[in-house]
Amino acid sequence: MDSRLRGNDKVGFGNVTDIPKKNVPPVETLLQSIHHGSPDRVNEAFAQWLAANNEAIATTTSLQDLESIRVANTGKSGAVTLLLKTLGGMSPEERQTKGPAIHALREAVMAALAERKAALEASALDARLATERLDMTLPVSAGRQGSIHPVSQVMDELAEIFADLGFAVATGPEIEDDWHNFTALNIPETHPARAMHDTFYFPDDKAADGKKMLLRTHTSPVQIRTMMNEPPPIRIIAPGRVYRSDSDATHTPMFHQIEGLVIDRDIHMGHLKWTLETFLKAFFERDDIVLRLRPSYFPFTEPSAEVDVGYTREKGRRVIGGSEGWMEVLGCGMVHPRVIANCGLDPNEWQGFAFGTGVDRLAMLKYGMDDLRAFFDGDLRWLKHYGFRALDVPTLSAGIGA
Ligand code: 2NL
């Protein structure tokens, strides 16, 4: 007698334990009908067993129980398996009369097991879906959130504004060689910027020309690299960290700069002034921006100018816009023909303008901080106060928009 089909009260390791108690006839009744019974007797015994077994399958409530039945049916010494084994000892004639019933029984058992398995799996999934449902309309719990540093915010605003004007963002190494940082820019060997006390040099790292590597003092080398690697027309901005050996209330050894460069045919100062005016109006979100270009000198531009922007006093503070006074905000000029030639371009064919300014200073002017050093202290209270929400997108038309 196959105890597994009638429940099992002797629980031990390796035994099948969870058989639902059902009136499935013992497998012996099937075997006896095969060996001794008439075809009618076989059919009757098979039908009875199958009905009871189907009932057992259909009333299982867990995949675990179903698996117990599967093992009892089609496992190594399961009822179906034992029946199949009897085929081997039959004469061909006997096999022909009894074989089909055995195979049909097997098919029926397999089908019933598969059907119940699918049903139990489906309801297990339904149950999971019901308990694991998420309410997407619940308000988000406000966890601790960081904020965007004003320098990052202003850099994003600048990138956005200049993108609208057709400028791409270019980047390059912060550790530079002397040629890209100074020589290509027409900065003479004797220029004070090249002195040890103004520029951070690496004492041991040298370029192929034997000159010491250095921390870039402006982002101009990025523009030099772009001019050497990409054919004109060029419209780029180069934002990034720059380094100078300088430290007091208004200077930090590392600060942020943004430079702009346009190289094309027939570019003149009119393009330069319009671009700067459009940029400053968008950046300060005011239409009453007044510019003043004062003649100046940079080795890499000719002519060169310093750009002042008009301000007014509001409650004792200086606010950009109007023209009660002037504040210097940018340096600019037409790219020196020697710089264009240094980059392998013909200065008779290609001209352009360039400008540069400090990002930290722009941030202070727009958002009203008064101490540059606080920018780099990493004080969370300062960041909370002056920081920006992530995902606020700056636009040309509205400064910071949706
Ligand atoms: C300033 C002035 C300036 C440039 C930067 C530049 C770059 C190349 C060629 C020519 Cl590759 N010029 N950059 C030009 C004029 C002024 O910056 O006051 N910066 C803080």
C-alpha cells in the first residue's frame, strides 16, 4: 500500500509529509487490475483512481501540497511511474490492450497537475499584487535633500543662456603645460603671471619641451585646444576651475572662470558687444542693462576691452541695472592674430572675439553673497541658505524657469 496517497502520520526526514487526506485508492488496486482484471475492470479501477486523484489535485490550496501529489503521482516510485514500469513485463499483445489506458492515465494526471499549478501560481501572483500595491498618489516623504551650490547653479545658467545663442560647452585638463596656458596665448616669458609666486607649478612634472606642468590659471587653454582640434566656425564657452597663488578676502587659490570664444569669417566688435549685452540681460534677468566697454590690454586680444555694467543703489545695496555707477564684470577683445596663427589657422581668413569672467563673482553679484571664501567652506548652513533646488531649469527668457 502506498501510504503517501493516504496521508502520512510517520513524519521523518525524506518522507513526503503534506499529502492532503483524500480517498485516492492505493496504487495496488491499479496494479492488481492490470495483472488480473478484465479490460472493463482496468477501466473502472483507473477511472476511480483518476477521479479521486483529480479531486485531490483540484482541492490543493498550496504549491507545496501540489508538489507532494506530483511526487506521489509521477515521482520515482509514484503511482504513474509504477504503472509505466509494468509495461516492460508485458507481452506485446497485453501491452497493446493495456498500454493505451496507462498512457491515457499518465496524460490525464500530467494535465491535471499542470492546470492546477497554473491556477495556484496565478492566485499567488494576484495575492502578491494585492498586498504589494503602491499608492502612487501618496505625497513623497520629505527626506534630507542636498542643494545645488551657487557656482554649479550659475554655471548651469550660463551654459543654458549660451546654448540658446549657439555656443557649445568645452572642457579640458586642469593640469596644463606651459605652451597651452601661456605661450600659445601670446603671453611673454617675462609676464608676471608666469612667475612662481603667481602660478602653481609642478616641480617634477615636465612637458616634452622641458617646461614644468602647472595648474591652469585660466580656461583659455581649453579654447586653444578647441581651435587646434576643430575647424572653424567655433562658438564655445569654457567654464571650469582655475588656480592662482592668491589668497585674501576677495581671492581664493582656486576659483571658477568662464570664457567664451567665437571664431568665424568677418567677426567684429559689434558681434562681441551684442553677445555680451544679450548674455548679461538674460543672466541678470533685467532689460535695463547698460554696458560700457573701456579700452584695456590683454596679450591674447587686440583690441582689448574691459566691460563695465551699470548698477543702481537699492536699500544700500548695489543692484545690476540702470546706470548710477559702473562695475567691472568682464574682460574681452578680438582674438590676437598671433594666437589664431599659433593654433594653425590663417588670421587673414579667420577672426573672432573672446571674453572671460569669474563665475564666483557673477554668483555673488546675482545672488547677493558678500564673502567669496564662504563659497568653499562647505558650511551646510550656508549651502542651505544660498543653495538651489535640484531640477530648477534656467532659461534665456526667464532666468530660472519651470
Ligand atoms: C578676464 C579676461 C579674457 C580672454 C579672456 C581669450 C582666450 C583665447 C584667445 C583670446 Cl583662446 N582670448 N580669452 C580674452 C579676453 C579676456 O578674460 O578678466 N578674465 C577673468
